[in-house]
Amino acid sequence: DGGITQSPKYLFRKEGQNVTLSCEQNLNHDAMYWYRQDPGQGLRLIYYSQIVNDFQKGDIAEGYSVSREKKESFPLTVTSAQKNPTAFYLCASSIQTQETQYFGPGTRLLVL
Amino acid sequence: AQSVSQHNHHVILSEAASLELGCNYSYGGTVNLFWYVQYPGQHLQLLLKYFSGDPLVKGIKGFEAEFIKSKFSFNLRKPSVQWSDTAEYFCAGKGPGAGNMLTFGGGTRLMVKP
């Protein structure tokens, strides 16, 4: 099956710990994205990558970091610097020259 | 700054009622507009999109949206909703110079009563 997978589905961490969320796609898409979804605020872009070994900050990049060492993988690290990390995190991908983004199932992060 | 706004945060309808969800965007020039839907416990899915051409766009599951440039709007419609349409709906847009970056509205939660 082609698609985007995110793991785990739920993640619990203690305050002050870094945590890495996984995103993998087998759609051969060049571009990948991370969004944060909070109630009533829609989706806000954290980071995006248009090609391997390149990534750009989105609207709310502070407290997050990413890497793009492989085309199919775009992990997101939520660092201890992120003031309010509890949220639903969505990964997406798109063919570089097209506009439609396809989304993974999401990871719900709860920081205690 | 480019923005997309959805003014209805929560909508409750009975089955067979007609639906219209509002979406407005703030930028001029060539725009690409989308409606996504998130059913409970499922992925965010694309309902329909507008790039150019016919301003009335047909999507999946009987949904349609109309691009009205003069009103900066891209409202989502369905003539007769079903209980299975209960979901959260997101409008998104991309204006000139934004690259592949989409801006999302705040979402509208639709509940359809059986």
C-alpha cells in the first residue's frame, strides 16, 4: 500500500524531555511537511522540506527540529524548548511540482 | 500576511438538511484553494480543490465548492447531508509566492443528527 505512516499514534513524555516523531512515506514525493493541530486553530506549519538534505522553517518552528536524510523520511523532534508541546502532529507530503498535500494519520503527543 | 478564515466553528444539522460552510482568503492574484475533511479517527483527506478554470468545483461524496473571486470566498456546499458527514472540515489556500506552503483555516466541526 502506498501512503504516509506516522508512529506512534499516541506518545507520552515528561516535561523537559526531547521526543522524536516518525514520518515515513512511500509515495516517492519530494516534499514533506509537519503541521501542528490545536482545537480551533486549524493546522499550523512547523517545518517543511522540498528535497533531501534541505528544510525550511514554517510559521511555528521554535522549539522544534527536523532532518531530511532520506527522501522517504522526515522525523520531527519536539525539544524541551517548546513551551506548549501537547498537541496533535500531522505529517504530509506532496509531489514537488504539484500542490496537493496528502496527510498521515497523526501522532498525539501528551507532555505530562 | 496570507490568511484563510472559516467563520463557522461548529455547525449542527439534521440529516437531509443543506450545508454551506464559509471560507474566505485574504490574498489576491492566482490562488489555489482546497477543502479537506477529517472524519473521527481518520486521516485528513482531500475533498476538492480549485486551481483554475470552472469556478464550481465538484468533489468526492457529493460535495462542491464555488470560487468567487470578487468575494474572496470558496464556500463548501452539499445539498443533503448524511450522518456520515459528521467530521471536521478545513479550508486551505496557497497564494502567489507561497511555494508549497498552505495556509489553513481554523476548521469547522460539523455534527449531523440522525
